[in-house]
Amino acid sequence: MIRTEYTVNTGDTAEFNNHVDDCVGTGRMGLALQKEYHDQLKIVQDEIGFGHIRGHGLFSDDMAIYQAYADENGEEKVEYNFTYLDRVMDDYISLGLRPFLELGFMPEKLASGTQTIFYWKGNTTPPKSDEGWTSLVIATLAHLIERYGAEEVTDWPIEVWNEPNLAGFWKDADMPAYFHLFEITFRAIKAFEPRFKVGGPAVCGGTDEKWIRAFLEFCREKKLQPDFITRHHYTINTPENIGHYRYNRLVEPKSGIAQLHTTRVIIDSFPEFAGKKIMITEFNTSYTPQSPLHDTNMNAAHIAAQLSMLGNDNASYSYWTFGDVFEESGVPFTPFYGGFGLVTNGLVKKPTFYTFKFFKRLKGQCVHRSDESVICKKQGGYNGVIWNLQMEDERERAEISFKLPADKQDYCLAVWTVDEVSGNPLKTWHDIGEPSSPSAEQLQLMRESAVPAVSTIRLSAKEYKVTFSLELAPNAVAYFELLPAEIRSDRGYDYERAVNKNG
């Protein structure tokens, strides 16, 4: 048993910047036309509620925006079809979301080559025509403004491409070619409507010293002022491939956050860009969409540790992804296939769903932050999130004790806990035989098992302090509220007598 004690004194504060709900990721936008996609997103929005959504494939052919044809003289002409775009954007807005527009991938008829990525074959080559590309971008933004209004649409962040530092996502990982794409796109958008906020370079981690530094040097040379800098963040070592699955070894959360901090240092080393916002437009534990880790309580606890620190340097951090309607490696075989999502196919909430829900519920001034807990003082009392991350073979329980300033005598401590017993539908799926196509009854059982355990207890303050301990199983995540609860019994009501077996 790991035992830890903390005392919070009156006036104590701790740094904690909570941007948990700013943005969430999605697979390619064309998937938003599926009912299951909408149903998963509605669950996420109803219970967590993100502000923005970012995903791939805005200009991929399944969205059908870019249409090229030959006229009667055999000359190529271009027109734009916004039918699917309108459906997707309308649905996002109806769910309280605003797009974080990632510009990509390349429509086949505008592409300079045939290289594609993923099962759905997103083209990852530069445009064959700069003018064709910028015209597509501006026509799309103009349509969105016409449909939703300039005040609304100019508040949607825009990111140019995705992970150009990887040869799979951008042909040959050609840095000068990407910088050129960024420049022509940035200048075209700002000339069209300067209120738009445009950023990049959307690189994955590990190459920030090279790519982000070179990107800022390029922007300085070309006198470009990106509105924010984007990058991605994952925290595993190279996975082991077995059958359909990828098994990972996690990196300690603090090590990942330290690696992220290098981006802040690089940006601030440029006087003209110092202090510029960093947007993490993708993050998770594993970067593979077939990682069983994603479905586990360990993932939930690791993400809790990350959420407690990601706001140190970053204005936004977008979890990749909200749901498991996702086809980068093909159509999933089972509901628990290790997908990135917070919700499985079949509408079952994973443990990490509750990590986000718990952090979203945090309100007030942070008075305590440690390696396994965050506590905020809100009106009348406190709320907090605690976790017991046990990576790999470590399986110790943890008892965490707190002494908090009290200005009332009587309190109620309410605790919501997700661990390997409660809120663990992966175990339920395993126990019923790991069906690839669960019946309606099996799905309902998994949904009913995917809820936190809830407990309450009365506490009394002593010497202006209220003291309590919470015991957490390995990889548990818990949310608590500590609120004043003076007893005001009705005339004649005796609780102790009521619950006594002879009452």
C-alpha cells in the first residue's frame, strides 16, 4: 500500500490551467455522415461537452468538395460541392461544437502525385497547382461564412495539413514543400479575411527541435505571423505487433510533459514569437489505433496525470479521439479493438471517458496539485480528481489523505470512482467471451458496467480542518466533492432508528 498525506492551509494556491474541454479529435470528417458516429459524439457532448472538434479529410474525395471536369472544349474546369460539408458542419454545431479546421488531405484531381495513406486512401502529395489549392481553401471558407456568418466562422481555428514531418503524411516529409504550402495558404486566408486564426506545422513529437525551429525561422524570414503553433503528443515506445493489435510500453507522464516543454522553449527563443499559443491538436497514450491500452483503466489513469499538467504550457490539447468510428487501419473487427475513442462502437463508455468528465467538473481556484491529485476550492467546499497510476507490472493500492481548511462543522464527501472493478466494461466484454458482434443484451450489460462506483460519507471538522482518506485500487481514477451538509431533520425523523434492523 502506498500512503501519502497532504495538508492544505488557508490561502494556499497551486498552478493548474484546465483546458480539458477546448477541443477533441475525430477520424476523417466523412465518417460524420454515419449514425453511430453521431450517437457517440452526442454522448460525449451531453456528458463532457467540448468546444471544438478537429479531424482529417476535409478535402479528401469522400467529402466530394473538389469537383474537376472537362468542358466542351476539353479544358479542365473546377466546381465545388458543399453538400456533405453542410451536413457535417450542421451536425457539429447542433451538438455545441465548433470546427478546428485541418486543411487536408489533397483531392485526387488536384494532387501532384498518387501517394495515399490509410485504408481510406487520403492523398498526401502537394497540390499540382498553388492557385487551385488556395482557391479551394478560400471557396470553402467563403461558403462557411455565407452559411454560418463571419462572426461565427472566423472564430474557427485553421491548421495547415497534418504531420508533414512524416513521409506517410506528406510526400518525402519535404520540409521546403510544406513551408511553401503553409505560406501560400496563410497569405491567401489572411488576404481574404484577416480575422481568421491560422497555425501549424502540426508535427508529431520527437522532431520539434528540427521542424518547429525551422518553421519559425521560415516564418521570420517570410515575415509571417502564425496565430498559434501546433504539434502532437503521444507517450509510448515503439509498439509490438501481434495479429491485429499493437502492444505498447508507456512513457512516464512527466517525461512526456518535459519533452513537450521543449516546444515552449523553442518558441520563446524567438523574440517575435515569444509567448505565442501552443495548440496540441492530437494527444493520447498510444499513437496506434489498434492499441488495447486505449480501452483500459491504465489509460484512464495515465491521461489523468497528463491532464493535470498539459495546461502548464499549452492553450489547448485535443484528445485523439472522441469515439471509435475510425478506419485508418480498416474497419474494426470488435467493439474493443484498442481504438483511440472515449466511447466504443456500440456506445459503451471507456474508463478514459470518465477521466475527461471528472476534469471537466473541476471548478474553482486550485489549492493543491501533486503527482496524483488536483484539488480546487469552489463555493462552499472543494472538488478534486485523484488517480493511482500503476504502469506495467506495478499493482499497489494507494491511500491518499488530505487535510483541508474548513469553515463549516459538517460536510458530506461524495466520491465517484472508476477502477478495474467499477466502470471497466473491457472486463465485462472479456468475461462474456469477447464477442465480435455483441447481442443487444450483451451491449446493454457492457453499458451498465461502464459506470463509476459512487459513495458518500459524513465528516466533521476539527480545529478548522476537515480530514479524509481515499483508497484507490491500481489505475483507479476518482472525482470527489466535499460540501457543507448540516443536518436539518424533519420533525420526528430519526435516521439511526430508521436504518436500525428493529427500527
